[in-house]
Amino acid sequence: MKNMGTVDRVVRVLIALTLGILYFTHAISGLTATILIVVAVVLLLTSLVSFCPLWALLGIKTVKK
């Protein structure tokens, strides 16, 4: 069941891309970089499937009915 709207998905992809660029240009490194890349992957995956488990737990839906 989808609980993410288009704007939510686009924002997540943009954040993930930004984190990826920061990582690959070595603007971030070490443990911080590892954590942020994991966050970026999660953001990309949730945007691809249009479902966010955290939103489901909190009862938030950004998708239009």
C-alpha cells in the first residue's frame, strides 16, 4: 500500500542524490559518510516503492487519494 506522494518521493530522491554527490566528491568521509550513504539508499528505496515504514508507523500519508 502506497503512502508517499510525488512531492515526497522527489524530495527523497534529491536528498539521496545530494548525499551521493557529497560522498563521491569526498566532501564527507569516515563514519559520517557511511551513515549518510545508508540513509541515501533507504531514501532511494522508499521512493522507488512509494512506501515508507516510518510514515506507516506514524500514520502519515502524503499520497493523494
